[in-house]
Amino acid sequence: MVSNENPPASIAVWYFVGATFVAALPMMMFPDMHWLVRLVSVALALALIAAGGWQLRRDRRAADRPVDQPPRG
């Protein structure tokens, strides 16, 4: 039987959205911020992008796995 429900939204999307805000918002709100704080903000954004990519890969693997097969550890 085919389901008409939409698939659940990926958590990875929220990592990417968060990375956008972490990178852009402090620099827009505080343009005279110290360079070290800017560097930390960009590093945190890159970490969130990497975590989003990792989560997206997990989601893709789970979608490709057959329903009756248990997840690998």
C-alpha cells in the first residue's frame, strides 16, 4: 500500500540553517567585532556544516537500507 504522507524532514537541514546563522548573524550585528571572535564564529559554522554533512550521510544510508535489515553499529 502506498502512503500519501510526506517523508519526515531531515535533521541535517537544521545543521545547515544553524551554520548560516552562526556565520552571518554575529558579523552583521556586531561589525566591529574582534578578529578572534570572527574566526571562532566561522570555525563553529564550519563544524556545524561538517556535522550536517555527517547527518545527511546517515539519513541517506538509512533510506537506502531495506526495512527488514537492522541498522549497522
